[in-house]
Amino acid sequence: MEDHQILKVAKDTIAIEAKTIESLSMALDDSFPALVRKIYQSPGRLVVSGIGKSAIVAQKIVATLNSTGTPSLFLHAADAIHGDLGMVGEKDIVVCISKSGETSEIKVLAPLVKSRSNVLVAMTSNKNSYLAQQSDFLLHTPVSQEADPNNLAPTASTTAQMAMGDALAMGLLALRGFSAADFARYHPGGALGKQLYLRVDDLYKNNAKPMVYEDSPLTEIILEISSKRLGMTAVLQKESDQLVGVITDGDLRRMLSSATTMEGIQARDIMTVNPKVTGPDTLAMKAFNLMKEHSITQLIVHEDNKYLGAVHLHDFLREGLI
């Protein structure tokens, strides 16, 4: 097979699956919001089951639901009919995923679920299947063809199932009013979680607090910037300790390149007035975006007219935020 033929197969696969997704949206009707509300109002969990490739899809759907606030668990259809049905509580809603809706394990499981008075949701491509007929709610995932030449390997059908699962999860998320703060509580680890909960207060306290006064001489300024290792120092008014400016190592270089004499130079002669500041409660990523917007590598932390310290680009790198 030539390279161009391989490329064509890949493009055809994507085109078939894209067409399947497009038709999926047309399959949604008024029963979908009714199902979303039913799940949202349920005191139990959402149990998602399947077999074969549909079981793998079910696990992914469960992971998405749990991470967005809907308590869910995965139940393999084969295991369910061999003892694991005991996992299902009397208030739980059960979603069975099957392309044909006629899989032997599913045909055994569906009436068992119904006999326990659990709500049964069918996700299937066959509206006339046994599973669909047994269900209280139907999530129709129409598939005209799979992506493989033999129309056998689950490809377009599993894509449709994944998309329908995402649609269900996002419907529940919207109804629940699930916020970024909620998301952070479910994802506390890694860079993603840190973007949603880490604040400036968690960063600046680990740094030194460089500061000089308006009348501080050049030697003192250089020593403060060098010793505190943040590439900057805040400039305060001596009488009130109020922030009046900032001096960065870049300011020093520009001064040294233009000044004809170093004698008598004070902080007020070099500083940048009205420096960019942030509060300690600001999300770290918001502070980083402010630094990025103004092409600066340090940001002064300031609250109630009081200078608290500073954050540096290295703080964000260290936390894996960028």
C-alpha cells in the first residue's frame, strides 16, 4: 500500500466518524433533557454498563461524569450477571451501552435491572432492539457505517457513544452549575488543578522581600536586588512605607548605559512609578497572565496599600503552571 493510500484511509475514517457525530445531534429530542433532569434529581448514582468496546466507552463516560460532579460507577455487563449486580443500589439509574442492543449479556441484564425497579437507560444504534424496547429512556446513537472496510470494527459507533456520553455529562454539568472552583476540588493534583486553585499567596511567601526607600543610594539598590535574587526591588516612601515604585535589573542596566556619573543617584531617580501589582488572593494563573500581557518577569504583591512581597516567573515554572 502506498503512502497516499494510507493517508486516504485515515481521512476517510475521520470523515465517516465526523458524519456520524453530525447525525447524532439530529437524534436528540425532548427525552434528553428529561433524562438529564431525572439523573440530576436522583438520590442514587449513575451506573454505566457495557461489554466489549462499549465497556471501555462506559469506563470513559464514568470518569467524565465523576470528574464533573455526577457520582457514577462502571459495571461490566458480563460481571453484572455473575454477581456484581449487587453493586447497584435501589435508587441508582443504569445506563446500558450496546450498538446492536441485542448482545446476549445485555439481554440478560436489562430485565434484571427492570425487575429491581431501577430506571434503565439504553444507549444503542438500534431503536427497535430488545434493549431499546426494555428501556425507560433511549439515547439513540445512529450509525450508518463503521469506518473499517468490512463495516465490522467498532469505530464510528464507539465515537458516537463517546460523544453521547459527553453530551450527557455536559448537560448535567450545566444543570448543576458546575464551576471552575468545583472542577478544582475534583482535580487537585497536577498542573490542571493548580491552575484552578493555586493563588499568589501560595507563591510569594516563599520569596525574599526586596525593598529600598526613595533616597536609597545606588550601592544599596544593587545589593538589595542581588541578595534577594528576584531581579527587582520595591521602592517605598520612608515616612509611610507606602509603595511608590519598582526598580528591576533592567532599569539598572538602562541607567548604567545612559548615566554619565553614578554619584548621587538614588532610588527615586531610577524607579518605575505605578508598577503592576496583584493581590495575595489572586489566582496564580491570572497573575501570570498579567505578567505575560505586560512582558514582565516579576509582579509586586500588594494589599490595602501595603507591600507584601513579589512573585517571579520562576515561581510559576517551579509549580508547573507554564
